[in-house]
Amino acid sequence: MKQLFENIIKNHDRIFQISIVILFSFIIAFFVSDKTIHSFDFQKGSIWNYDDLYANFDFSLFKTDEEIEKNKKAIELFSDVYYEKDTLLKYRSLSNFELELKSAFRSQNKVSKYYDIGKLILFKIYNNGIIDLRELDQNKEIIYLISPEFEKFNSQNAKKINLSNFFTMDQAISTVKNEVNLYFNGNESLENFLIKSLDFDITYNSYYTNLILEKAFEKISIKKGLVKEGDLIIKKNQFIDAESFQKLDSYKKELSLYIHKKDYVIVFLGNFLLSFLLLTLCYIFLINFYKNLLISNANFLLIYFIILLFIGLSTLLSSFDDNLIFAIPFCVIPLTLRAFFDFKLSLFVHFFSIIIVAFLCQNSFLFFLLNFLGGLVAVISPQKIYTQSKLLFTIFRIVVVFLMVFFSISLLTSGSLNQIDFSIVIMLLLSGVLTFLTFPFIYVCEKVFSLVSDLSLLEYADTNTELLRRLAKDAPGTFHHSLQVSHLCESVAIEIGANPLLVRAGALYHDIGKLKNPNFFIENQSVGLNPHDDLSFDESAKVIIDHVLDGIELAKKYNLPDQLIDFIRTHHGDYLMQYFYKEYLKNFPENVDDKNFRYPGPKPFNKETTILMMCDSVEAASRSLKTIDVNSITELVDKVISSQFKHNQYDNSSLTFKEINQIKKALKLKLIDINHTRITYPDQ
């Protein structure tokens, strides 16, 4: 039992990661269990390349969107229409008429006389009502009039009225002219005043009409006809026209329901096993080729979180419309992952994501080809994407590939532009636009998983950051040393395929602990005074060693990410401080404990931190050379790296002997370039 617990503790990261694979497989299976995986794929206007297909159960044919739309228009044409009456409008019209009279006539008697007659005429018209009839309702004979006194609507609150009972505006104007002619034998001014005061008091009520329409639309049947069990659906090599496509589409929809009704557990189990297989293969790939990444669970969770996120999003959108899946910006996956990892891993995870999602898509082959080639174009550039302008050009290339692939596949399958589904083109363009979310998505991933992307490393490597400005001011010698080391590290990292941005940023911050006691380090001593003269050898060693711990503390104070703190922690490993140790040994040969003269460690554990240890030691040692030439630099580099190797400082690193030799060669060339001979300028 004790051995079992020890094994669990020892392999807790591996157990956690396998548990995540199983859990995510269950979640994906839950998401996609209402999406049956079919063994056939088809498009309207293409050729049916499979064997003759017969119905193995009775199923109904679904209406097309066009047929349902026709049903709706027919219902709308004959549906009840609702209008409402503004009972106060006649008083507003009368008031406007009165104002017109008062402005035109000074005689109060004339105003009163005209007002009384105008009131009779207006009220006579408005008692019937002037209707603002929609063109769509021109052929109707009956409408429903809603009374304003009812606060809540129901069909009993509306009165059924014949349209002939209302005035149109032309009829109302004609009535005014007739009435004025009757009372005054024609009076043009009075006619104009009354006509000007007229307005529609019966208007269309869209809310209540649409309310009734929606209820009627809900009763529309989405099915038509019936295909019996054993009936032929389509023959091999048959052209898929509109009718055949509708049969196939209906069969595919009903097949999902048929299988789920038959045994949901079997479908769930099948989806789980497929998801588990794909996620496990992805995990095995990581173990074999990216074992160092799995040291951090954050890296592992980021990869699997992105896969799960896009599968969940695909399932959600495809439940509304199958074509919406083409609008999802899957190219965000490789672009995001490449900000943290390399080209191969980014493309590989993208491949696994789209192959799972392809099972949810009706046009699975088209979907897979589009997104695989789009993802390849997204990360095929030798340089990573750090700026919005680069992202813009990358998205442009992705969209061009999308359109070329889509139109070429459409022409190959249908042989005609008339059969191309341009709604998919719109979705692909939308996908390109949404790919601009890459940078915000990278930022969110950084914060959620406590990782640092190459975009952030560019910011940290800026020497104008507060901490580096402080280092340049208070410890200028250390700052210059850090700059030199960062340039060396970057060159070496490029040479062996490590992350140059990460090691460059780490090198800039590796000695920030010297800010606590800058004058105790020789590169900052400018006046010839050495404070170590007043300390014992072990005290001096402690001050020097403590710059590692002081650096970690300062880095946490300035919220540097753990990935950069690792460079501070490991840049001396657990190496023995030779100078002070040997001096102490001369004076106290009997009482020596080398622990007081060792850095706290740990040793470098990846290529980048190991590169920093090498470059830091070589650059510092090169300053002590009395003669700088090819031979002295070669001897120095070999001596420093051999000493570190001899003292087992590279044990936890993944560097190979070939890479170590490449690093030595690159350091020698770089140091020779840095310390090149200059010409002697003549005296003036």
C-alpha cells in the first residue's frame, strides 16, 4: 500500500493529465451525442458516389425553407389583420381647423359659423374613420378593429368590420368638398382648411397582427409526404437534384432520431470511445515529442481547453444551422498555440480539433479541407505573428485559401456555379473577420493558465520597463552585462531551434537581484573600492549567492511571470563558487562545508535556461581575458562549458551533445565578433 501511494505521488502529474483526457472525452461525448456520425456525405448538385441507398425505416420528408416560406406567405395573405382607432384624433383635427380659421378671419361670427359647420363635417367623417390601408390588405373585405379602451388584447376585444364602412383619404376629401358645397355652395378656403386638418385615425397594428401570425406559423407542418421502409432513396452515380437532396437530408435527420430512440447509451459510448481515442493519440504525441511541456500542467490544460472550447462552440452553433460551423474561426487555434509553442505542435493540435469537429459537420470533407489548409497557411510563415499588420496579412491569406478551396471543390462536385451555396462563402468571410480575435484570445489564455506568450515576451524584453530602467540606473555594469548576455543567448537559441524571445527576456532579468547590493559586484565598482575587503570569505559568498534569492523576491514584487523567474532561479544552478571557496579553504582547511559556497539551485531544466547559464558564465569570464583572440576565446568557451558539464549542471536539460557543440561554436563566433579589433585612429 505504501508503495502504491508513493507511485501515485511520484506520478501525480501523469495521473492528473490522464484524468483530464477521460473527463474531456466524456464532455465531448455529451456534447455530440445528439449528432450521429453518418457514413455518407453529400451536397446538392453533386453525384451520389455511394451504393444504392434504401430506407431501413419509415420516415417523413421535411419541407425546404422555400416551401415553409411559401406556406407563411399564404397564411399571411389570408390571415386576419388588425387595425386600431385613435379616438382623440378628431379633436386634434378640429383644434387644427379652428386655428386655421382664426388665422384667416378676424370676424368672430364668421369663425364661429365656419367652426360649427366644420365640426359637423369632421365628426361625420371620423365617426366612420379614415383608414390608412396597407397595400397588402387592398383585396381584403374584412378587418379587425381594436378598441382603445381594452388594456389587454384578445380576439374578443376586436370588432370585425367591413372595409366599406371606412373612408379612404380620397373619399374623406371628396366628402369634405360635397359637404362644403352643400352648406355654402362652394367655399375653397373652407375646403382647404378642412382637408388640411384631415389625418388617418385608423392605422395598422403590427404587434397584434404578428401575434396572430406567429400562432398560425406555429401550426405549419415542417413535414410533407412519407418514405416507406425499403423504398429506394437514391441510386449510385445519380445526380443529387433538389428532390433527391431533400430526401437525403430528411433521412439523415430522421436517422439521428431513430438511432437515439433505439439506444442512446450505444451512441454515447461510440462518441466517447472515438473522442477518447483521438485525445489519447494527441496525448501520446505530446509525451513522445513534447515531454518537457507536460512538466507544466498549465501547458497541458491550455491545449486541451482549446480543443474542448472549439468543439463545444461547434456543437452549439451547428444545432441552429449546419452552415454556421464554417463561421467559427478555427485558425485562431494554431495562431494562439504558436504564440506559446512551436509550429509542429500548433498544427498538430489544430488537426486533432478539426478532425473531431468534422464529424459534426454535414459537409465534413469540405470543412476539414478548408480548415486544415487554412490552419497550415496561418502558421506556415517562418516568423511568428507579433503585430496586427502581420495578423491582417495572415488573415488575408487564410481567406484567399478558403475561397479558392471552396470554389474549386464546388466546381468539381457540381460542375456549375449555379449550384454553389453562397451562404457558406459569407460564413467563411465571417470566420476570417473573427480571426482578429486571436490577440485578445491569447491574452485571456495567458491570464487563465498563468502562461507567457511571445507577444508578452516582446513587452518584457523592452529595456524601457520600470525594472530594467532601475537596473540601468542603479547597477549600470550589471545592466550592460545583461544586455550582452541577452544578445548571446538569442543568437545561440536561434542556432539550435530554442525560443529566442524567451531566453532573451530571461537573460535581461537574470541578475536583477544585484540591485539590492550593486556595489558588491565587480562590474558596478567604478571607484576602486571593494566592499568585500571588509567581509570574510563566507560572508562575501553569502552576499553573492543571495542575489539569486533577492532576484526572485524582486521579480515577484514586479509581477514577472514564473517562466522568467525560472531564469533567475537557475542561472547558476547549484554550482560551487570557486573563488571564495578556495580562498576560504586556504585559511580553514579543517573546517570546510561547501554548502555555504553553493548556489541554491535548481539546475537548469530546459534548453532556454541552460543556454542562459552557458552564456552568462562565458560572457563574465571573457571580461577577465588579458589577450583576446581566436585561441583565447576558443579555450575559454571550452573550459567554461566543460566545467559546467563536469559538475552535472546539464543533467536536467534536454540538450544533446550535438546541440552543446553547436552552442560552443556559436558562442566562439559571437564573442570574436563582439571583441573584434578596431583600427587605431591617428592623433589630431
